Amino acid sequence: MNETTNQPAPAYGYLRVFSDADYRQAPGRERDMERFAQEHGLRLVAVQHEFAYGKLDAFTALVDTLRRTGARDVLVPSLDHLGQSGALQRVMLSRLESGLHATVHTLDAS
């Protein structure tokens, strides 16, 4: 909750969508993010979708959006959406948490 306006703080989501199954699950995951946001005093503004292996275009757009808006909350279904390898997850988390002072909320940990 934004203490100065009593409005929910803005949050942005991030999803990897690499297969037909991921694509079919995306709307449900977005609804889960919306529900999580509401339950935690946040407002889900948008969800970035990564569609290609080895690309980070949506992640870069997320970082740019956080930088531009000052938002500090990111929602992901699980850390696997940041990357399959632990090293990539750590780099992406560091960029968000240390570089932008964002809090990354994982829905699978709630």
C-alpha cells in the first residue's frame, strides 16, 4: 500500500512462455498474479512475457519499466520463470533486488 495515497502499490509480472502448454497456462497464471497482488496490497499493472529461449527482451522491458515508474514489486509464478539455471536466476534476481531495490514475490512460495 502506498502510504501517501492509500492506493495499492504498483507491481509488474514476468512470465516465460516457451511452449504451447505455457501459452495455455499464461491466462491462469496472470489471474493468480492478480489475486496475489490484491491479497498483498499490490496492484498488478502489467505482465511481461518472454517468448524465446536465450532472449531477455521482456526482462529488459521489465527493468526499464521499473526504472521509469519507480515501482518496486515484481511477481513471478516461480523462480524458474527467471531462468532454468541457478546462476541465471541469481543474476536476474540481483539485477532486480540489488540494482533496482525491487522485491520479487514468487507465487509458489505464498
